[in-house]
Amino acid sequence: MLRDIVGAMFQKPITEVYPFERVDVPPALRGKLLWTAEGCTGCMLCVKDCPADAIHLITLDKAAKRFVMEYHVDRCIYCGQCVQSCRFDCLTLQQDTWELAAESQSEFAVWYGAPEDVATVLGAAPAPDRGEA
Amino acid sequence: MNTQTFVFPIGPQHPALKEPCHLEITVSGEIISDATIRLGYAHRGIEKATEGRNWTQNLYLLERVCGICSHSHAMTYALGVEALAGVTAPPRAQAIRTLVAEMERIHSHLLWLGVSAHEAGFDTLFMYSWRDREIIMHLLETVTGNRVNYSVNLLGGVKVDITDAMIRALHEGVDQLEARTTHYLEVVTSDAAFLQRTRGIGTMSSEQAFSLGVIGPVARASGLARDVRVDAPYAFYDEFPVQMVTEQTGDLEARFVVRLKELFESYRVIRELIDHLPAGELQARMPRRIKAGETISRIEAPRGELFYFIRSGGGETPERIKVRTPTLCNISSVLVTMMNQHLADIPMILVGVDPCFSCNDRAVAVNDGRWTWQQLRQYGIDYYRRKGDSC
Amino acid sequence: MLTLLAMLVFPGGLFLIANSVAYEWVDRKVVARLQNRIGPRWFQPFADLLKLLTKEEVIPEGAHVAVFIILPVIALASALTAALTLPVAGLSPVYSYPGDLIVTVYLLSLLTLCLSIAGTNTNSQYGVIGAMRILTQLFAYEAPFLLALLGPAFLTGSWQINEVVAAHGGQWLLFAQPIGFVIAVLSLMGKVELSPFDAPEAETEVVAGALTEYSGRGLALFLLGKKVVLLVGLLLIAALYMGGIANPLDYIVKTLLLLLIITVIQALLARLRIDQTVGVWWHYGVLGIFIQWLWLLVQGT
């Protein structure tokens, strides 16, 4: 043990002085969720399988495949089940966006979809069909 | 020293405990004469919560029963549900499950080494072993995407694949860890001050261990040859068997030695696994509704045998999931091994069984008031006789 | 007027407090580096002290209020007073009189006694057990400590620190009396409850021992008192065993050297149980000091 201690005196401490030093993240890291509307059929499997109730899919027009997704960054547990459940590869967990701290809770409700659809949802008064499990 | 007896409380909040429990220790001077324990402070109602979620969601809920053995819980649940549905996960998935399980064992044992060194006042060993634990944590993040709560399991398989780059990183990491573990084994068995805190303390003979029903490394340190990976191999353990590591002395030092030697076994199994990973797919198709039935599933978590009882009513949500964690079996042995030891040995003896109180808090309703041991035993025998041989 | 300044500012009072805070930082930083981590920044112990002074002091039910409040003050005052007899950085001590070696050692022990009374004054079992352990440990190391410090005094024939230091000139007595030196350093570690002799305040067994129920100002004063005792002990051993302290550079070098030895021992060993501590001291400590004194007596005659 004495050898360890004396040796440690001459080694650089292994503490990573975050945020000045950052270790590279591995490719498999599960970061923030990203949803693309192309390919989505509104099957709702991702919503049903989410353990944390973090995804809501709002159907504006099922036949024309217009959907809007509301994603709660603070509820998500980054498990990746939604990615697995989706058969059309609409969802990915980004590997580079993982520093998700924010100063207000409003930043945690993320809306995905075509801009006009999102605007419709956010501005519209009548409540659209909210896809909840 | 005066011999006045008084009751010394440990917990619910105490620096020796990482999770809350309440120990009431009767001491006279510094010698313990009696001890009782009260659990339940970390009860979160998980078993009830599983009844309102579908089978897939429960995978992630049950993973969070414990942070240190999260993969063990998920794997046991996945194996149980697959058994109910009659689906076998493909070989590559089973191999990856086993790989992550062994990596989890390494991380858990290194964590335990640090924590028990800290309980003995040996902060330097604590810092060093946790520094080396960072190697395995980084490997876990490389392979699974997260350091804790890996979420590699799916019902029917796994969701991550092992690439060649990962295999190289694993080999390098395991080599480094093996060198460090050899050094720690030497420190634990030869450092004079540390041995004074571990040798001959908390001794439990094999007969005592057998009658108290202890499992896991604690039982193996007292000479009982119990290891689910050897007795009832699951996942890929029949292809890559594990040697059982036992010691005969049954004191704290033996528990250190058993866990450190188990690490060598883990390194060996990991090396063999990654060199001989079977090719194939990662997931088998699972129905959304699981057939009605009951099953039990058990694996060797880092702390001992983890036991799940799963009952399905044929729907999308389970009817009942019962989780019995290894700490629940081992915690009563603490009360027995503590007798006539010094007050200062309490944290060491407690940490020797590797307690994980957040794992073991469940609620059990006993219907007829107070049962004797014979009644409980007879109830179990009658229950299984009525069921026949379906599990 | 000058005496008052010397007592309160330099080399007493404020200087001692500032110095002990600085040495606490050195101790924590070196232990951290030995454990492969970074350690606190230079103002951390001072910030801790300041924070404690600004927090509310909670007086537990059942404790004697006046005793609870006055004990930390007495402890700190006795630790600071103990330094008045020591020659610091080449200056003559503020108060020097025959027999002041014994008085200094007893003033240092007064802090230990205050700690144990504070432990028994509270209603908590942790305090009572901590107090018991403090007293048990006091019985273990106090006699060897006193005898080890009396070793150099014996050869001089005087029990006044100033005269002992002057009589030996710049000679390093630790080579002439090595066992005495080792025992002195180890008993200082026992007095200040540093690992491996930190059973009385074992964090994982008795929370904080005698200081469990203290918070805010009382805790700040007690902790400061312990740090000052460490510093005074270092000064005492440097003055007696390392040839006195001739100038500021000498002062820093010698006390830092001792502190480094203490820090390495602290990081190296696990905590001993209280009965093991007593066993080690009464088997090896007493034996060692006995042999040292036998040698001194033989040399003296």
C-alpha cells in the first residue's frame, strides 16, 4: 500500500475537471430523443411502450399521416424502448445531445413535427386527439 | 469500561448505511448482547406498480429496483416472461446478456470493496478501488450506452450489439482490472491494520449459514457451495461455465477473498465470451399478450440468488410479480454474527453481507395473524402440491 | 501592550488560527493527492469555518445549556493558551516559566477533556460512546506522550521549554532519541484523532462521536480547537526534537516535514478499533517509551 501511495503523489489526479475537461462519449450513448415525421403511421406503439409517459403523439389527420409529437425531456428515462418498438425507424436517441440541464421547465417540453402542424397544435384552441397510452 | 447496558440505534440515518434501515443494538460497554432490525424504509410499491404497466414497460420499472444490480433484475424478469411465452432468446442475445451480467458483477464487487474499506476507515483503499471501478463503468457505457441502468434487455433478446472495437476495449479493460484485482487481493490478505478489522470477525460456520439460509458470496465464504450459475445454469452459463469459489473460514476476510476471487472468474468468462460470441440475431419475436400461467425465474445477482415469481392472466399486463432479493435472506445473519462482537465491528459485519436495502423492501400480507415456522413451511408444501409440477 | 499584541495576534491568537487553518488545507490536499484525487482549494477550510460560524446552533433537549455553550470556548482558549509557552520563529515565548512543559501538555489535554464532557452532556448515545472512547484513548496515549516530551527535558534538567530548546542549541534530538520522537508523533495523532487512531470520531460507527450534537458556532470552535492542538503539537515536537525554531523558514520547513509524516501515516492505515488502539499503545507504546527512558537514565548517570 505504501508503494501505491507514494506513487500516487507523482501521478496526475484522475479527476476529470468537468466542464473544462470532457471525456469522449461512446457511440452507444443514449441521449435526447429525435423524431422524424416521415414514415410515421401513427401506430402508437412507442407511446404504449414508454415506461415514463414521456411521448405523446397528437393526430391531426391520420389518413394524411400528419402527426405531432410532444416529447418530455425531463420524464424520459433514455431507455431506448421507443426506438426498438418503432418499426419505421422514426425515432433515434442522439449520441451527441446529452447535456440536457435547463434553467426552466418550459424547455423540457419539446415539439416535433412539420412546423405548420406544430403551430396548429400549439395555437389551436380545440383539443386535438391526443394519443396517450 | 463500565458495563451499563443501553440501546444503541443505527439508522435510519447513519453514515454507515448507504440506505435506511433501523438496527437497535443492545450494548454493554462495547460488547453487543442483542440486536433487532427493522426494514421497510425504502419501500416504493414497485410490485403493485407492475400490475398497471404492460410487459414491456415493466422491464424498465423492474430494472430500477436497484441501481447496482439493475441488469440482474431485468434479466431475471426477461427470462421469466420468455419462459411464460414459450420463447427462447437467440444465442447471441443470451451471450450478450451473460456478458453484461458479468460486467455488472465486476462493478458491484469493486463498489463493495470500496464501501467496506470506507466502513473500516481505510479511505485510501476506497478511493483506489473506485478509481479502478471507473474502468468497468466506462466499458459498460461503451457497450450498453449508460453507466447505471443499462437497459440492454428486451423481451426476447437484447437491443445492443457488440462490435469489434468494443471487444478490443473489453480485452484491454479486463487486463487492467485483473492486474489491479491481484493487487487488492494481496492488500486485503496482508495489510496488518486492515486484517485486524476483518480476520476472525463476524464468523459464521457452515451449519449456522445453512440454518440461517444465507446465499451468495456470504454463503460461499462459509463453505456452502451455492451458486445459481453452477446449480441451475441460465442464459449462456451452460456454454461458459463458472467455477464456484468457496472459502472455509466464514469470517469477514473470507468474504473479501471470495468476492475478489469471483472477480477473476468473471474476467475469465468475459474473455471467453467475447472471443466466441455466436453470430445471429438479437431478438426473437414476442407477443404483446403473454399466455396465462405462472413461472419462477432465478439468477445469481452479485449479492446472491435473485428470485422472481411471475403470474400472467393472459393479458398485456402481469397479474402478479413477486421479487425476492438476496439481501432479504442475508440480513438476518447479521443479527446472529453480531453477537458478542464489538460495537465498532457493526458496520463491517453489516457491509460484509453486501446489503442493498432498496432491493429488499417488499410488503407481505399474512392473513391469519401470526404464523409459526411449521405453519409457513406446511403452507408452502401444500401450495406446491396443489399446483402439481407446473413450475 | 506589546505582550497583549503578542498574545492575541502574533505569535499567538490570530496567527495560530490562520496557521492551523492553512495546515489543515495542507493535510487535506496531501491526503487527496495520495489518494489520486485533486483535493480542496486553498481557502476551503477557512470557508468551512466561516460557514459553520454563520449557521444556527441547535441545542439538544436535555443538555445543560450553559455547559453546552461554554465548553467549545474553553477548548479553543486552552488550545491557544498552550502555544504561549512555545518559541515560535525565533521569537522568545510570550510567557515562559519553570515547569511550563507540563502546563502546556495539560492545556492540550484540556481540549480532550472538554470534548468528552461535551459528549456526555448530550442526550444521544453517539455522544456518550464517543466520550467514552475519547477518555479510553486518552488513557492510552497520554502517558507515553508526556514521557516522550519529557525525554529532552530530562537531559537538560529543566522543565521549561525555552530553556530546553536553548540548551540543545540547533541539535536534532530525534537522532539521539528516535523512539521518543516516534512515540511523540504517534501520540499527537492520537490526541488529534487522526487515522488510525480516530475511533472516537469514527464516522461510520458513532456518526461524529462526542461532537454529534454540535452545530454552528460550537462545532466551529471545537474543530478549530482540534486544529490548533495539532499545530501546537507540531510546534512542540519541532522545538524539542528538531533543534528549536530559529527563524520563519525553519519554522515552516520543520513543521511541514512533521505534517507530511503525519499525513502519510494517516492515508496509509485503516482505522483501529478502540480496544486495538489501547492494546497497541499499552503493549508497544509503553514498552518503547520505557526502553527510551531506560536509555536516558543510563546515559544520564
